[in-house]
Amino acid sequence: MTTSLRPRPPETRPEHARPTLAHRLTGRRAAVAVLALALLLVGLVSTTLGSAEAPERGDAYPATAESAVVAEELETFPGSDQAPVLLVATKGGAQLTDQDTSALDAMAQRLGSPDDPSPARVSADGEAATLTLPVEVAGDSDAHVAMIDDLRADVADHAPDGVTVDVTGGPAFGADISSSFDGADFTLLAVTIGVVAVLLLLTYRSPVLWLVPLAVVGIADQVAGTVTAAVGEASGLPFDAGIVSVLVFGAGANYALLLISRYREELHEHADHRSALATAWRATLPAILASNATVVLALATLLLAVVPGTRGLGLASAVGLVIALLAIVLVLPAALALVGRRVFWPFIPRAGEPLSHDGIWGRISRAVVARPVACLGSGLALLALLASGLVGASIGLSQADSFRPESESADGLVTVGEHFPAGAAAPFSVTTDEGSVPATISALESVDGVTRVAPTGASADGRASLTVIGEPSPGTPESLDLASDLRAAAHDVTGADALVGGGSAELLDARTAAEDDLRTVVPLVLLVSVTVLVLLLRAVVGPLVLLALNAASALAAIGLGAWLDEHLLGHPALDVQVPLVAFLFLVALGIDYTIFLMHRARAEATEHGTREGVARAVARTGAVITSAGVVLAAVFAALGVLPLVVLGQLGLIVGLGVLLDTLLVRTVIVPAATALLGDRFWWPGRVASRS
């Protein structure tokens, strides 16, 4: 069956009729005014908020977590303005001589405090030695990086001949992470712009058209970066600017694709390009608004999370997406109105030319609605298979595995783990009542897996600190179990008020916080998504089915991503924040494409019935939704250029999930489920059925 669009008579409005917002945006003078006002606002935002700086990345656990309380307590101890750096010395597999260790001790005295030397500790195999060196804690990240760089230069100058000395430990790790981000934001922006530009060029097949939406989205991203930095500064909540930028570019490009695709359709029916644009704007606005509202409200649920960085990401991303929405629904139509239909050159749509929808998407949609049971069953089976990748997946990256670039601090920790008890690389910190130190030490030493407990200081308010070294490597499941056992033993010491912190304890708190946030946020995200669908489709059955399918798709994407990340990329685990953020993005962004499809399906169903309506909707939206999905997936994949493994994992999983939604869920599973339910899909609403 051939379907085509026949030209309708041009829209006419009585001269006395009040112009609609669509006509105001697309009118000749109004379009110029809108663009001038937009540029003025961009300048004002840049001038007034350009100096704002968002807080730096914070901890992955809340301030009320036990490890955070320990860290706060330790700040009251003498010498809290200093932090220990670990120097790890090796000799290429050969044993260190007495002369080597003496030279290391002399180096430590020159670099540290001659009055309080820290002698080298030689490993049992004699092939490695460690020294602890206190360094001043610099508040500014640039100053901190410079301090570690200077220390490494001094170590290289004074290291014994033939001995390699790596500088590692907490301060060195922080400096290496900061250094690894040098130029990373610019790289991400360049890659993102390049990806969007190439895909828009391929989609529109015009050497000119792609520049218009790209310019609008690019300016929106710059405004969003400035505004979100000010929001972060005012709220004190940290966030990752790279994720916000990716969301703005991805969502903005998706909205633009939807609007321009419908605009191209309408140009085949309208001789006046402004009337075509106004009609396209009115037709796509509900879907764009519903899509944006779904993601923004879903992100807003992150404000209920306990991890500050998660709350900050939700707030900043929501603000960024609202800015992207305003740019696309207000500024882009004005820009398109000025350039006219010639911007589609060389494939300029002409009024009166038939527009066929009998391409590949039309053939696929009719094949799916003809055999809905088989298509739905096979689609769900594939999702279940992909979701099985979650079975046995590990959650929680160690510090050494948390960022991709090779670093001296990561190499040093590996060396420590090879020659010393692995836990020596990141000992536990314990605070306790000063009068309960013997009892606390005794309780901690009784825990399986503990190799050494040593007192390290006392505060003026009667608290004491202890260092505990365990056998497990930091960040492993065994180290988290040891953290739990240490806390149980410490809490049992009567009157000690003993608390356990340190690297593995912090990871345990981060995992606990992430699990709490998952239980809190996920139901709210699902509630937001189904509410928007109910309001948009004016139905109950359909939205519940669509939500279940999108949630299943999200789980499948996370399972596939976890399997690929472990077996293909070689990462031992997913970061603790990845499952929550990935699920939120996948459900909210997956609902986006469902909204684009089903908004058109309802309109078609009122004319042709549900089965024919959903087939026509897939045929008409197939190209634009696929293009939007590929753009969004590619933009998220760009997160892989950043040094943090968590961002690469998030980009991988969300990118895969978007493609899964675009190519399988939206193309096969949703149309099959809709066709199977028929008009019951719209219950309690009704649509005319002419099929």
C-alpha cells in the first residue's frame, strides 16, 4: 500500500485574527527580534555569571557517613594540615642493599622533616621499600598538583642510583586525577561538536542545514555551562560538567531533528515556508515538551539522593536541559524562518511534491504489526538475554582502577600490592576515645585479615587515632568485608565511640549510599515517566506497558554494558554511581523516543485505528528517531575521551541503551505490543477505529 502526503491549501488567517505564538516566532520581523533578544540574553548571562565556578568533584558518600565523620575528626588532630605521601622504591626486580635503604632514609630526611625521620620499610622479599613522607595539604587543586610535581622532581633528583621511586598515596592520586583532566573538557567539547556535526550532515544531506541547529545547540551549551556553574556555586553541590554538556548537545540535537523533520514534511504541503514551520512547530511542541519534562523531572528526583555529587548532577542537568529546550522551541524556529526552505539545498522540498513513506521503516512496521506475538516474544527474549549480563557483575571500583591514564600513583599502588600486604597501600583510619585505645587496639587486632594496628596521634579533646593495615587489596570485595568487620569490632568496644574510615571504608560508604539512592530514586523516576505518558496519551494501559518495556530495555543495556566493560575493556567492576545514573538516563531518554513515536501514533490512530496508526507512526518517525538515537548514542560515547572510568562506563551503557531503544524497542517491541493490545492500549480513553 502506498501512502503519501498530498498538498493542502495554504493556511489563511483572517486579518483581524490574533497571531499565535507559532506565527510570532516565524514571522519576518518577529524572527529577527527573537534572535536579537537571544543574543542579548547570551551576552548578559556571560557578563553577569561568567566568573562563577562550580565546586570541584566531591566524595561519593554523604557527609553523615562514618568515613566522612572520621575524616572530619582527623582534621582536629595536630598535623591535620599535612597528609602522608607514600614513596615506593624498587630496583628492577633485584634486592635492595643496605646501602640503598640508607640512601632512601637520607633522601626522606632531605625531603621531609630531619627531626622526625621515617625509616624505610623493606618488604619480606627484599625487592621493595616504602617511606612515608608528610606533605602540606594545598586547598587549591592547581597548587596541589604543582606541589606533587615538585616533590616528584625532588625525588627523581635524590633517588639512589639504579633505584626507581614512585610517589603514590592519597595526595598523589588526587594530583594525578586533576592532571589527567588537563584539556579533557576541551577535547570532550571538540569531539561532541564533531560527532553532532557529522551526523547532522549525514542526516540532512545538506552542506548548509546542519549548521543552523548545531549553532543554536552550541550556544545553548555555552549558556548552560555558565548558568550551571553559577547554580553549583550557589548550591554548593558538585557535578560533572562533561555529562551536562553531553545531555544538552544530545537532547538539543534530538529536539532539533524532530522539529526539522516535521518541517520538511510540511514544506511538501505549504507554499509558504513560514506557514510550514508554524504548523511543524505546533505539531511537535507537545512531544518535545513532554520529552523534556520527563527527563527534567526525572533528574530532579536526584535531589533526594544522599550523595552530594548525585544531587548536583541532577540539579545542573535539569537546568541545562531547560536551557536546551528554550533554545530549540524559541530560537531555532526563528533561525529557520529567516533562512527559508533553501537551507535544505540541494534536496529542497517543494509544495505539491508527494512524500512517500513506503521506505524501510514502512516495510518493517507492517511486518511487525502483522505478526505481533512473534515479534514481541523474540524482542523480550533478547532483552532478557542481554540483562543476564548483570548476573555476577561487580559494583565498586578501587582507587587504582578509577581512571584510565597510566599514572605514577597507580603504578606505585600496584608495586605495594606485589611486595607488601596489599592493604598497606590504603590503610584504615580509626578514631576512638583516648582512654579506650588499648581496648580498641585489642578488638581490631582480633579481626581476621588485620596485619597491624598502630596508634598515630591524639587530639586536644581526648580522641586518639589509629592506623589499621589489612591483608586484602584496597577496593576488593574482601576489603569491604574487612571494613564491615572492623566497624563491628570497633563499635562493640564499650565507651570508646570508635569509628572506622579510610579508603576501603569510604568505598563501603559510597556503595551503601548508592544502594540507598537506587531504592529512593528509581521508583520516583518510574512514577514521573508514567505520569507524563498518561497525560500525553490520555490513557493508562498503554503508559504502564510502555514503562515496563522501557525499564526492561534499561536493565538489558546495563547488563550488556557491564559484560562488555568487564570482558572487552577489562575493568574489574562498575563504579558505584553507574547503575543509578545509567538507569535514570536510560528510562528517561528511552521514554523520549517512545513519546516521539506514540504522540504520532495516537494522532494516526484517530484516523486509521490503532494497528494501522502505529504502523504509520513508525513509518513516519522511523528515520528521524533513528537519527536522533544515533546522535545521542554517539554523543554519550564521547564521554569515553574523559579520564575517569566512571564516565566511560556511563557513556558506554547509555549509548548502548539508546541504540537498543531506537533500533529494537521503538521499532519492534513497542509497535508489536501496541498492535497486540489494539484499541485497549488507549483505555480508559478511546480512539476511532477504521481498521
